Amino acid sequence: MPRLYTPIAAQRGVTLIELMVGIALGLMVVAVASVALMSTRSITGTVSESTTLQQQASYAFNVIGRQIRQAGSIELNLNPNFSMGTGGTFTAMEPVAFDAPDPTGARPTFNRNASTVTGTSTPTLLVGYQNYIEKIVNPSNPAQTITESLLRDCLGQNPGKADPALAPVIASQFQRNTSTNELACVGTGATAAQPIIENVTDFRVRYALQPAGAVNMQYTTNPATIANWGSVYAVEVCLELTGTQSIGGLDGQTYKNCDGNDTSYGGRLKMVFRSTYQLRSQGLAG
């Protein structure tokens, strides 16, 4: 009988044109993926750097604000001496409920006009408050009281915590180190400035004054024009922080610096932060 068979079609590969088209399509996919990856990395780096700068600014304002809010405070007399007048009414408290008597008689008087807030054109911001010991119940032993000062400067130090006469004023001096771009602080317990945050390319201070008899607030950035520091009602601090990574797409774009002027980014992420603090013990000083 005749033999049945199926003819086998001739085998063939891709042509050179098909191979070139496939390679071209593959290169296009790789190029698009590479652009997307670089764009994602750039955005991620920008977001990460922005978050870092915001965290640094938040920490700096927390440290500065803690000292400014305490500025000018003095010891309270928690046991004032009331006396009855002949008319059966209370006379003025002797002494008043502020600046309690020094039990040893050796503590220097706290000068609020000279030690509460001062500054220089560097700029430098210096704030201070009276160092004293309050009797506080020991949480671990309610029968005892803590007999040391709990007040601390910008670096968390107090050399007079056991004896305030050794450091009658808790002072904190903030300034920018122009060589390292760090915001530094000189505290009561330190002999040299210690950095608080880095990446600080500008540090400015603006003072709000309200002299005696004045109705409106007056603002100045020049400490040399302040004749009476007791009239300083509030302090505005401005920080400009600059990132370390080169960021594309900022060419020709500007931002408002601490002076309010339009400034070029210069290929780096720059963020400006401002915070205003009221000096609760100041204002309307004569």
C-alpha cells in the first residue's frame, strides 16, 4: 500500500529587519524605564531632603522657643506675707509675689532690662532668666523634696543647679557659624559654641518694640537702634536652610529669602522658616 506522510514545512528564523525592530523597541522600553527611575529617585531625594530640613527647623525653633518663652522670668515668692491694715483691708503684699527673698542673702539681683533679651548685628540673639531652686516633691519619694534647680540653658546645662549663686542667670546665646553653616548656641555651662542644627545658610532676628506711651508696634532688625531692651515685646527668628543635593528643574526659579528678596535657588533646595515669640515679661517698658 502507498505510504502516507505529511510534508514538513521548511524552518526559518527572524530576518535582520525584524531583529533590528525588536532591539529598537527594547531600547525604547529601557530608556523610558530609566527616565522614570531617575525621575522617581530625584523626587524621592527632594522629598527626603525637604523632610530633613523641616525636622531641623522644628528642632531649632523648639530649642529657641523654650528659652525665649522663659526669658525674663524670676523666682516667685510662694509664701507672701499678707498683713491687715487698720481699716480691715489688705495692704500691699510685703514682699510681692515676685522675686522671693534670697535665703542666704548672696544671690545677685536679676536685671531684667539687661539680661532678658539682647542682640548684636552679627546677628546674635541672647536671652536669659533668673536661676533659682523651687521645692518640688520627689516623685519616687513623696516625703522628700528636690533641692536643685530644674532650669537648663539651650544645651541642657546649669552649672548652678545646686547653688544658683554660681550661675544667677540662665543665658542662651544663638548665632550662626558662617564657616560650617551651623546654628550654634553658647549656654551658661559652656565656654564655646555648640552646634544645634546644620545646613543653615542664613539666620536673622527681627525685634518688635512697644515703647512706653506708644500705640503701634515698631519693628527693627538693627539692634544698635534699640535704646531700651525692656521695650522689646516680641522676637521673630528666620532660618534659611539649604539642601546638599543638586536638584534639576530649579534653573531660573527664585524664592523669598529672610529679607523678603527674590533669590535664585542655585541648584539646591532652599527653605525659609519663620517663627515669632512673645516675651511675656516685656513690653511698654519705660
